[in-house]
Amino acid sequence: MVVQEFLLVLVPWTPPAEWVSALISTIPNIRVEIHEISRNATELPAEISAETWKDVTVLFTWRTFPTKELAPNLQYVQLLSAGCNHVTGLPLFEDPHVAFCTANGVHPPQMTEWVFMTFLAFQHHLPEYLDNQKAGKWIDPVSDEDTEDAVGLRVGVMGYGNIGRQCARVAKALGMDVYAYTMRERATAESRKADSFSEPGLGDEDGEFPSKWFWGKEQLHEFLSSDLDLLVITLPLTKETKGIISAEQFALLSKKKTYVSNVARGAVINTDDLIAALDAGQIRGAALDVTDPEPLPEGHKLWGYKNVIVTPHCSGNSTHYNKRAFKILTTNLQRRLHQKQLINQVNKTLGY
């Protein structure tokens, strides 16, 4: 039997045997080889021979990549991450004959929970109460009106992909108004529809939740000036988005003292300007799952703010992560079988 597809899996765990069996039963003539590697590995496993690499057509990986010369028949790389900024510039990524697809769609439930967990914790003074609990002190609030609940507040979702769409769904359930911002124009109803993997019943498939849309650099300041109570940043990190929230943008957010939540990449925000905005009281606070630099060094000033929540790039953690990633890979292998367009395929010109 001629092997038409050779999938090489390089991930920090061993895929379930039932998934492998189901894959083999649904994809004709597929060969699957699995190598469990360290979470932080960047070197290719030495036990994979050059002869093996020559036959690989599909690679499922996170940070370890062959050269095109080593894997001349490689056609599709499935990333374990939703972002692809770590592969831009690699010769393999630049090869027009190799498709790269992200794991976009595995993160929306848990990252949305993180966004609203941290925002509501801030609004309801939870960090202060936890400090009092640790000190064994019952301290009554000064007023019954010390908490602003979410009803009627406005959230600006900066990057309306799968994570942003799930944030919009939850925001609407809380009674919030939603504004959407995208880097590319989304002027028509058709252009506002989702175009990547999503679990059924989640997100905003038709782009119906936002009451207003903004796009492009020319509408960024209008978006940031639109009385946002919460700004959720989910943009990919590209040349266009690096430092997109800096001193000028914080000045605009000061109008409403917007709370800033970043689950994108740390470098989307200029860290020095963020610190200046916090010192000046331009924003009411921030929740940061990503920072620049990252990891955030011991003693860094961002650790010391009472109105800032910092977590170690863990908002995407979930017991369902791997299962969803396998769904994307399986879907794309089936699409390759039927010569259909892959889902979550990276536009290499745009970088996401």
C-alpha cells in the first residue's frame, strides 16, 4: 500500500491511542509517527532519521521545525499555538509551498473566563478582600455603592477573532455593550462572519454582537475614544501591532479611565507607557497575562501596583486544550484528503 500522508507529531505529551486509531480509520493510507518532546524543546529529536524526514508531509509541532531541505515533501505544518509570531522569518515559514495553520479556536472559553474573572475581581475589589482574608481581618466596605457592576458598561474588543468573539458573547450576557476593532476592514455583514475553527455554540459566528465596528489605523483613535470601560486586546503580534497601545493611545483611554486587559502578546503594549499611564491614573487598572519583557523579571515595577493583576501567560491553559487542537488537525487532514482549503491557515503576508 502506498503511503499518501505521513504525519509526524512533536508535542509535549502522547496523543490518546483512540485518536490515532480514529485518524487511521478515517484518513486512507496515513502513517503516523509520534515523538513526545520537552515542553521547551527547540531542537529536533535526534532519533528521527534523515530518511524519515524525507517522507513527512504533515508536521504537528509547537517550537521545533526542520529545514525544507531536511523535509522536502513537507506541505502542511499544524502549530500547537494560536499565534505564529515565533515562526515568522523562518525559511520554512517563508516557503510558499508549505502551509502553516494555527490552533486558533482552542483558547476562547478559558481565555474569556480569564478576561472577565480578572475584570470582575477588580470591579468587586476581590484582591483587597483576599489580602484582608490572609490577614484575618473582617473589614466592612465604607459604602454599599463601592462596586460598579457590568450592566451598561462598554467593552472594546481589539481583535475580533475567536477569542474576541467569545468575549463579546460573555459581555452581552453580562449586559454590556460591545464595540469591535479589527486591523482589516469589516464593512459588510459577510466580512464580519467567523472564518476559523470554533466549538459549536461559542463565539459570534455571524458577527452580530458588536453594536459598532471600527477597523484600520485610521479608525483606531476613534475606537479608543469611544467611552470604553474595558479594553480587551486579543490582536496577534505583527509589525503593525507592536506597540499599538502606547502613550498617545493611553491618553485617549484616560477619557473614561478604561481598564486594560491584555491576553494577546506583551509587546502589543509599550510597557514604559503603560507604567506612565498607571502612575498618572490615566487608566483604572490592568490585567496582564502577557508582558514585555516576558517572563516579567523579579523586582519589575509592574509587580507593585495594587490595581494590576499579572499572571504568567497561563490564560490559555485548559484540560480541553489538546483535545481541541486535535480537532483542528483532524479537520485539516480531512480537508487535505478532499483537496479543500485548510482552516486557520496563516496569511503569510499579514503574519497571522
